[in-house]
Amino acid sequence: MRYANGGTALTGTYIAERDGMAVIKLDNGYNIGTSPQKIELVGRAAPQPPAGAGVVVQNPDLPELSIISTGGTIASRVDYRTGAVTSQFSASDILRAIPELGDIARYRDRQVASILSENMSPAIWQDLARAVYDEIRHGASGVIVTHGTDTMGYSAAAVRFMLKTPVPVVFVGSQRSADRPSSDNAMNTLCSAAVAAGDLGEVAVVMHATTNDDRCAIHRATRVRKMHTSRRDAFQSVGSAPLGYVDYPSLAVSLSDEAVRRGTGEPELRDALEERCALLQYYPGMPLSVLDAFEGYAGLVLSGTGLGHVSTDWIPRLRDMIEGGTAVVMTSQCLHGRVCDRVYNTGRDLLSIGVIEGEDMLPEVALVKLMWVLGNESDPEEARALMQTDLAGEIQRRSIA
Amino acid sequence: MNYQELGLKAGIEIHQQLDTAEKLFCRCPTLLRDTAERTGEFSRYLRATESELGEIDRAAEEEMKLVRKFTYYTYDSVCLVEHDEEPPTPMNPEALEVCLTIAKMLGMTPAEQVHTMRKLVIDGSNTSGFQRTALVGLSGALPDGCLIETICLEEEAAQRVEGETFSLDRLGIPLVEITTAPCMRTPEAVQEVAGYIGMVLRSTGRVKRGLGTIRQDINVSIAGGARVEIKGVQELDLIAEVVRREVQRQVALLAIRDELRERGARVDQTVVDVTALFSGTKSSILKKAKSILAVRLCGFAGLVGREIQPGRRLGSEMSDYAKKCGVGGIFHTDELPAYGITAEEVARLREFVGAAEEDCVAIVAAGRERAGCAAEQVMIRAEMALAGVPEETRKMLDEGSSAYMRPLPGAARMYPETDVFPVVIDEPLWESITVPELLTHRAERFVSEFGLDEDLARQVAFSERLPTFEAAVAAGVRPTIAARTLLATCRELARDGVAVDRVSEDEILALLSAVEADRAAKEAIPDLLTELARTAGEGAGTPQERVDAVIAKMAPAVSQADVESIVRRVVAEREAFARERGMGALGPLMGVVMQELRGSVDGKVVSETLRRELGRLLS
């Protein structure tokens, strides 16, 4: 393109149209937007040579890990012309971007989805659990799941309830975009590979432990929550200590006594989920009519105030729902601490109508668990008992923090 | 040197920090801090991302030769954006407005839609690994017709504390980058253009002042040479010298190239391990190195040690390249024996690598990997010597010579900052930008309007105190008093160790107004300022109250009757002296009276009273 504005004419490459303006990349590297009439075509850019391909040779003596991608980016390429950032999914592409991975293990790749994590659904959690199970059955020494961070906690918990695993299943993502040299993607991925090749035997989330590039924390899938919109150390174990840490760059993994070790049990998949479940955060004055939306639901998790309350006005209506067959579980929007509906009258009234105390479960984990419990257990009393039993580390018998 | 004949072409890039309330892409103040005030630190690694073509930008790749850990100091005036822990805010409209003002002053055309880009910089100075920058205007002109290509608005980088440690207070301060075409033909022209643009920038009254707030990068090439960018020239007075020395360097490198070609010089492609040769060496550097590698530069003897710039040799250039691998430097046989390496060791080295008399041997000593990397870099730089002058980004050293930093960056290292929406510069916005009076014009006006002499007028116009001066004049203070106080008096007091910078502008204004209202004599200004500086920070009070208090203490109001009685007493006490000297006693007696009055009364009044009294006595 030739761009004429003011005195001088410049040349550049046409990129795209945006808000009625033509975006061009000038030869000095800068993009600007201009009225289309100020540019004229002088020639066509030479077609881009194909992206650098080629297979990276892997060390056959190392254990094999499976990288399952769902859309989270651990490796990416930037098109400096258009600014487009392309996620890389093949093992070779990932190894080219993060060569140090090759010192830890061999890799095979599998793509389950290519979506933003806010577009996840219980159906994709099921696909994911099946894929992980399949990879384990086919001999993967460990599984790494790359995932967008927004809902990574939900997916990790969902897979944890559906799957019993004797090998590490590690969820990993990045908080800072993979195109930036400062991205946390490489370090998180290297740490997740170290965990996946290591001694753990459960589902975990591995992400930055601090703002420093010094270590990653290993979080239990059912205790982890994204607690910050943007920081690297957004993921935190709530109400419990992490399962361990990975030092960087040494990649030395340390596991706590709590962490389940590799080889515990056999792989087992129970992938039924009851999708007619919801999570509702109560706020003062929330109209009762909101509950109409959950009419006919199999389960409803309330994120109540404090020790686990909603307005006393809600009690008759909740009683009707429970009598109509909806399992109602109470959790707390405090996130930290245990629900106790035996302290105040409102709580005692909630218990008397059959609301299930969600103990110290995180609200989102309680939702995922309720889906799984109701998907696998049809007897309401059994389901109630399961909701109050620790199945996957989601409930701690003692509050330690 | 005849620069015309050499085909000198030079251009400059001027980087000027803007004095905005907030940073460019976050809401932090644009405040520089003392590193002792830091509230914490954190550390990160940076890693270049593969581009679509499977390439890493060559400048970025060069920085990648070392995997480096960077440490950042943080402050209570810094937020998560500088930590690279939060996306940027929209572009600061105040900074954009200042940038557009400058663009308009330089006759530039604004971009219709400004797109923020990410420019890869992985030397650690940006926590993200890129610098955000946006092209705001194009095609301006200087009075001499030289073209200004672009004006960009970008964020300032973090400043290096030492080694790989950076301080985050500076990161994100808005900066304009003004790039001229390579239209200057002499070293002096470059300095003049830099001076002129600097004046334009200061005319806005909205740019930061002081050391480090303006930096010049200079582009220099000569015919047959190459474009070289010299970064970070902070002193205006050094610019011409930097250009002269770069021309000298390119001329010398071309001469070396010709001589190398004449000799049929070449670079031996095998790196020889000579560690064993130095097993008993006295050189402390060689002794502790795990690996010593040698490179034979056939036909290079005498040229590696040849000076190409004051204090710089071709060997220094090779050394700079080798340093990118983390080694301290190199040795070469043009400078040996020295540094604890004996003539005998040199002879053994030459023999071992099969060096003839016309060959030079370079050696690097370090750990295995680093030494290998460094030896390769020496070979690369030696090959470049055969080709002439390499295109490079260099950093200025003291006095005006320069050292290699990295290859010139390509356009490849920029891609869109998708977290910042483009900003439209429409007609109404562009029209609303008012162009301030140039400082040169203002100085001329001060001469014609206020009767200041040319020197003082220029000093005032270009001084940081200009706003105070204008406020004082607007408040009715005589321009000469205002100008002299703000420039001469303050400078003299500062030289005498008085902390005049602790006196606020408002206090100076109140003081000048008091003098103008005859509440204190202008002779008392230095004493009053000294007292204001001494008591700064003590107690409360408005500027006016502080000034009143200081006047009451240092120069209490004295009535004309008091003046007359003091004058009469002084003359009476020194009657004999007065009679002996006649009117000649006026000067000495004046001093005695002024001493007593401590500047409370205007000297003119005292001198008239004294003259009258003397006249009465003598008549």
C-alpha cells in the first residue's frame, strides 16, 4: 500500500479493516489506522512462507507424558504482520517453543477442544475426563491438561470427581499472554511437566506460587480457586496448604504428606454428570422470584452469607423446592471457613427444611460435586450423605486455616 | 575531516519524558524514587517468542544468548501494571494531548487512528518484555527544511540499578520519540537540530526537566559505511563529538577492511582448545578459566590492536561481541604479552595454532559453553571486519566513543498491543490543540516588552522557573527583579550552600510581591530567601504568612523617620571621617547604614537620606 497523508507518502502492508478505518503496517513496523481513500494498492505482498514445521526428535529413554489441550495457551506464535497470536498444540511445536521440556519427558499430544475456558461446559468436562482416562490406559506416565485459567478450577474438580488416577493429571495455564517474553506459560508448563513426570498420584493444578519466577505451587483440584483476575499467582489453595511446590529453574518437586502418591489405585472412570444443577450467590434483598429459574432442577448450590444463610423469607420457597426433589446445598460466599447452620435461627430453619450443609467446600467445587453425585446416585438420602462425605479431598474434616 | 566528501548522513531520535500526572498505561504518578524507598522486589525470566516465520527478531535473539534472571525494585507509587501483573489502562489522554501539541508545533500530520504496538525489548528494562509505543504523527519539518519523519508516544523503560536489577519507578512514564530523516550533513548540524527540538519540547512547559529526562539516539552513516545507531546521549554538548567519533570509527574500519582485503585476510573456521598451554600461567583470568579457546585471524596482525576511536580498537569491538556470551572480554596477540601472559606463552600459543607472523590470535577464557559461544562471536565480528562496517545499535561511552550493544532491530519486533484500543484523532480533537509560544519567541518578547537584556531574557525563557517568573510579572512585580531573583540570586545562594530549592514557588512569589509593595527592600532578598530556606518545613503557615514572619524577623519595617535618625547617628559618630572625605564618605557610610538596617529599606532611599545629611554637615 502507498499511504499519502500530509506531505509525504509512505509504504506499508494492509492488515485489516477496523471501525471503518484501514489498518496498515508501515515499513517502520508501526500500525496506524487511516481512511481507506488515503491508501492505494501498489502491489501484493509476497505470500508468507509456511510456518516453520518439522518434527522435534524426542529422547526415547524418558517417560512419556500426554499433553491434552483444551484451548489454553502454553505455546504460541506471533504473526508480527497482523499481530495474530496462534496457539500451538502439536508436541513438536510446543517443544520448539519450550525446548527444555525435552529434558523431562517424551510427549504425545491430543486436542479435546479449542475454546476459551468461559465456553467450557459439563459435556466438555466429560470429554476431557474420558480423554485423560484413555491416555492413562494407553500408558501415559502422566497427563498435562492445558486450559484457560478462567474456569480451570471447575474443570480440574470435575475431572477429579469423574476419574480415579494412579498417575499425575496436571492442569496448567498461563495468566499473562503467551506472546509476551514475560509470559508465565513456559515456567508453568515446565513445572507441570516435572509434576506429571513425578511422584504425584492425583489431579492437580500447577501454577505460579508467587509473582516471582521462582516456584510453582501444586494445588489439589478440589481445593483450588482462581483468586485474582490477572496476577501470575492467582491460583490458591483455599483453606488448605498446597500439595507441594516445584522450584524453578531447578524443577525440583517437593510433595507434602497430604499428596496422594503415584501408583495408588487403578484408573477408573465414572463420567455421569447431572447437568440440571446450579450455583446461586445470594445477596441482601435478592428477590424470591430468582428461584423460579431453577424450577425442576435436580440440584442447587447456594453461596450464602457468612456461616451459610439466605433471607428467612426464602425458607418456605426453598422447602417447596426440596420437597419437589431439588437437592439444596449451602456453601459460603466467604470462601474461607466452614458452613455451620446450627448457630443462628435462620440456619437452624434451613437445616430443618432439608438444606444440606456443604461443610468447607468451595461453592464451585460443591456445584461440580453435586452434578457428579446426582449423576451417579439416585437415592436422595444417599446423595445427601455423599455431599457431606469427603470423596476427593474437597471436604476437610478439620479446619486448619 | 571533510564530512561532505565522506558522505556523512546523520539523523536523530529524541526521547523526552512528559510531565504528566499519571503514567501512560496505568494511573501511577510519574514519580522517580530513591531505591532505598523500595517496598519490595521480585524476579523474572524473559523468553523471546517465535514469530510466524519461525524467526526471533535478531536484536531480541542477541539478548537471548544469555538466559538471565532480572530483579525489579518496586515502590508504593507503582502498581500491578508495571509488575506486568495487570493489563494496561487505556492510553493516558493527557500524554496524548501533549504529544499532539508537540506534533502540531513541528508541523506534523496526525495519524487518524493511533494503534499501540508492542516492541520487543528483552534486556530486562521492561517487565513485560516489550515496550508499548504508538505512532501519533508523521511528516513534520524543521526550520532548515529537515524532515521529521515520525513522532511516537511510548512508555519509558525501567532504569537499571546495576547488573540485572531494575527500578520500576520510571517504567511507564510517557515519552515522546521524535525521529528525523537522515538529513544532517555535519556533526554540528546534528547538535543544532537536537538543540532546536529540545527547545520546542520545553516550550510546551509540559515535559520533564533535568538529567536523564531527555535522551538522544543518533544515527550515523558515511558512504560505504553502515547505519549505526548510538543510544543514550544525554548531554547536548556531546552530540557533535559523538558524530565525529563515529565517522572516525567508520573511516578507520573501512581502512582496516581495505588492508585486510589487500592482505588476503581470512578467519580460520576452527576453534582451537588451548587450555593445556596455559596450565602454569600467572594470568589470574586464564588460571581460573575451565576452558581457553583460540581463534586464528589470518592476516589480521596489527589491525586488531589498531585504534579506531579514542580508547577503542577493533579488538574492543570483538570483545563487545564476545561479552554477549557472558565472558568478561578477550585477549589478542596484538596486545600481548600483557595482563600476566608472558612472551613465552604467546609464542607457544602462536606455534600451537599455527599462526604466521601476519596472523593475530584471539583467546577467550571462561566455562566451556561460554568460551565456545564467545569464540564464535569473535569469528563473527572478524568476518564483519572483512565486510566493512556492521549495522549496529551502540551505546555511548564517556567522552563520546561508543560500544556495541546489539544488531539494529528489524521492523519484525513490533506487533499490536491488543489490550489497548486504538484512539481516533479526529478533526475536533486536532483543532482543539493549541500551540504554545516558542521559548525563543518568548525571550524576544521579554526583551521588547519588559526591557530585559537579551541574555537574561533568554535565561528566563529557558529556565524551569519560567512559570514563576510569569506569575510574578502578572502580579505586578518588576520583570528585572523577578528575573534576577529567580535566576541570579537563587543560583548564587545555591552556590553558597543555601538550600533555596526548599523555598516554594509560592513563597518566592509572596516575597517578590512584598518587595514590590515596599514592605522589604530588594537588597534584603538574599537574606530573606536564606531564612526561608533555613526554616523550610518548620511549623505551618501559608506562604504569605511564612514570608511575613521572615520579613518581621530579618528586615522589620523601618520608617523614614527611623532611617533619618540612624543616618544622623552614623554620620555624627563618624564626623571626623566625613569631614575629611567630604562627599567621598558616601560609599563607606552607606555600607555602615545598610548593615544596621539589614536590608529593610531600599538602598536608593538610604543613599538619598545619607547624601542629604552629609550635605548638611559639610555645608
